Amino acid sequence: MRLRQFAVGSIVLLHAAAAFAQGAPAPGPAPVSPPPPPSPPQAYPPQQYPPQQYPPQQYPPQQYPPQQYPPQQYPPQQYPPQQYPPQQYPPQQYPPQQYPPQQYPPQQYPPQQYPPQQYPPQQYPPQQYPPQQYPPQQYPPQQYPPQAAPPAAPAPAKAEVEEPEPENEYGFHKRSSINLGGAFFGDSLGTQRFGVTLESNTVYPVAGRWGIGVRLGWGLTEWDRFDKWTSAGRSIGGWTTTAYSDVYHWSIKEDEYTLFRVIGSIYAYIGLLFPLIAAGVCYVGAIFSPTTFLEAAVTANYDFGGPQLGPFIELGLGATAFIHPKYDNLRGGIGPTFGGGVHMGHVRIGAHMTWSPHLLHGEASGGRSDVYLGGLTIGFTGT
């Protein structure tokens, strides 16, 4: 592009030089002529030039020979000697020296002998004191109010002696016992469950060998339910213990967030108290979860022996609340109850059975699940 501009400029300069050479005057003195009148200014229309299109220039790559420079020789430098100001060092502080204590041998001094001192005896004149004279003291007579006689000590209260309950002509009296033994629960559909029963029995003598008995019983035979409650408590407790361990190890990591970890672990420990309480509730509930029935019965008792030893029988009416083995819901029913046993001093052995027909425990008319429950127990009898 630059080469083209240079060529165009050169052509323009050559045309200008030729025009100047054709209109130049001959050498010699030039005639003097009046100056021509000024010509009016020429008005030229603006020139419109088409845009120039130039082909792109292709230049061959330039090859330059490598330059060889002679090695430079520099004269040795001479530096003036340096002057440094004197250094000021701070005074040194040395720690105090610790020396071990010195042990000196004990000094032995000869005993000193001092001559005894002799002091002349002192003579003091006797002192004479005049006798003291005190006027007699006059005290008014004292008037004391009459003293009331102290109240008589109350007589010791007589110890209340609990009178024994009146015995009948056979010597029977009230007997109460707490019994523990095996329990049975079943129905006419083939359900049979065995477990543990806890009972309370009380017999009130009425006439002769007859008495009124009251029995309260608690039967536990649902051991599958016991396993479920204990498994839930063990699972919740194990998870909570692991969570406590994880929170502890997370909170003791030492980094820039340790303080926030400790604060967060406090809230986590508080939150983990709730599953811990839930685990405890599961374990406590597991004690009552095997409950199958609760029973209360009123019976007429007859003793064949004496008050200390003898067999007995009982017959009456029982009321029970139980989990129905077929419908798996809570039902209540009544039915006859009968049983018997023997009492030997303070020991009571007894067995009983209660039968609740389907019509007496709220079952639909189409059902035929008569319920049977009973127990075989041994207990301690008190008066």
C-alpha cells in the first residue's frame, strides 16, 4: 500500500515539474508589465472520485543473517571504601544466677562463765493505810407474788391395743393373701395361652364355715407383645447411644469452628433426651404389655377344715376385661367362677377358673368364642 502511494506521489511531482518547465521564461531581464487585473475566483464543482480498489500486497519473508557481536570488554570497577556508622547494641539482660545453698559446719563456742552478781537487799518502809469506814446498807423488803402450783403431769396415755376380730364358733377370722402363679387364657375357637398371674384374695367369715371371698387378678400371657416393646426400646436406646457418641466426636474436632460445634452439641444433647425418654417408656411399657386380662370376682367360700389347716371351695361370679383373641380388641364380660384349694397356716394354694359365654361378653350373635381364664397360685396369708 505504501509503495503504491509512493508511486502516485512521484507521478504527481513529475507532472508538476514538466508544467513548470514549459511555462518558465527565457533567461535575461524580464520586461516590466503592469500586473494583470485580478480574475474573479473560479467556482469548480466538487470532484467525485470513485473509491480505489487495490489488490492485497504479498511480500516475501525477509531473511536476515545472524548478527555477530564482538565480546565486550569492560574495565575493572573501582569502588571507594565504605564507611559504616558504629553499631549500637542494647544492653544485655542476663537471668539471675541460682546458686545451691551453702552448707557450713556448725560452730562450737566454749561456754561462757559469768561471775555471780551480788545485789544489796532493798529496804522498803512499811505502808500505813487508814481503816475504811462504810455506812450500813439498807435494803427495802422484797415483795414476791404468790407462786401458782405447777400443773400436775398428765397421766400416761394407755396404749391402744387393737382387739382381735371376733372369731366365730369355729375360730375362723379374716384371711388376706397375695398369690403368684401360672395363668391360662383360651376360648372355644382353639386359642390357648399360658403366662403368669398375680392375685389378691380376701375371705371374710360369715357364719360357721361359710365366708365371702373377693379376688382381684392380673393375667399376663401376650409375650409376643412384650418382645415388640423391648425390641423397640432396645432399638431406640441403641440409636440414641450411637447418636450421643457421634455428636461427642464431632464436637471435639479442633478447628476454627470448634466453639460453634460445642454450642451445637449442647442443643443436640438436649434434643437426644427425647428418644432416650422414649426408650425408657418402652421398657416400662414392656412390663404391662403382656397383659391379657384383668379379673374381679366375688365368691362364696366353704372351709372343710379348721382355721389353721384345711381345704376349701369357692363358687361365685366373676367380671373380666380382656383382649379378644379373635377380634384383637378390648372386651368386657361376666360369667361364673369356681375353684378350690388348701390353706396351711400362712400358706395358701389355690386354683380357679372363670367362664364367660359369648352372650355375656358383647360378642355378635353369630360368634361362638366362649372365653376361659384361670390360674394356679401359691401365696402368703396374713390376718
